[in-house]
Amino acid sequence: MTNRIFLILLSLVSVPVVSARDIQSFVNDQLRTYPELRLIDIYKSCFQDYMGAEHMVTDRKAVEEYLDEEIGTSNVADMQPWYYEPCGIKGRYVRVSIRAIKENLISKEVLLDAFMRSANAVKLPSVKSWKRNWKKIVRTIDKMEIGLPNYEEDKQFIDSILSEGKYAISHSQEYKDAYHPHYRIIERTIFENELKPMIERSKQRIQ
């Protein structure tokens, strides 16, 4: 347990440098996978990679109730086919789809526990440091000239949020309508050591 906590702390304290090539590769992958996305959806994945969960989570009952509601109202047929995908450019966190619960690959309790620990593992980086990181990312996206819809509007909206000392935003309505995102953010070490082996074993069992 001590070694696992050390690895989590090390991975979160050390934020790797992001190159222009890394950014371009990530954005192009996102465009191929989610052609309906907007800049705010790219932003969301990037801040999840950098910041993890959107805030510290202490009320387990409320988190569980929200997850129960999402499980009950979501439709697997509408979801993306993946069970998990890395966040952002470096993948320090992983999006784990609740498809994995609905198809009985992992239990709700396993995902809930992993999410709670991921959200509360360490103190989040400052919004100021994230703002500097995002400026580097968006400068590279500017140069790519990819023609995202509402691009300037989204840039201004993101800047306004960051200027208020905030960083968390929702997916665009276009993204929600097209892809029906239902997932929880899990720290990569927790995911690789615990959830991924469960999901892969379960997939093999049902194939």
C-alpha cells in the first residue's frame, strides 16, 4: 500500500513537459474519434489530464447517488464503444466509461472507490499553473488552423473562466448529443494496477 501511494504521489507531482508535436497528435486523434467536438471538449480532456477530478470529493453517498442515477438513465447503445480512454495529452488520468459497469466488467463499488481515491489523492495543481499550460496548448491549436466550430467564442469563454480562477467546464452540447459521455476520471496508476486488469479479464471471460 505504501509503494502504491508513493507511485501515485510521484506521478501527480511530476507534470511532464508537453511538446507541440504531442499537442498536435492529441488534437488530431480527438478529431478522428470525435468529429463533432469543439474547442471546449479538447480543453476539458486536457484539464482532466492536468488536474484530475474537478474537485475534492468527500460526500461518498452523494457521489454514489449521482452514479446510480447515471447508470439507471444511460443507454449503452448510445455510448462510445470504448471502456476506457486516456485524458488529454499525457494520460495522467483515464476516463473509465460506465459501460464497464452496465456490461458487468467491473462493479459500481469498484469504480466509485477508485474515483474517490483518485479525486482525493493529492492537492490539485493551481489554476494559475494550469492557465499557463493551457496557453501553450491553445497556441499550438491556433497554428493548426483546424476550423473548429465556434472556435473564437470558445476561446473567449475559456479565458473568462480562467480569469475568474476557475477551470472546470462541461462538454459542449454538440459533444453530448453525438457521443453521450458517461465516465469517471481515475488516476492512471490506480487504473493500471486495479481497474484495467479487471476489465480485461472480464472481457476475455465473455468473449
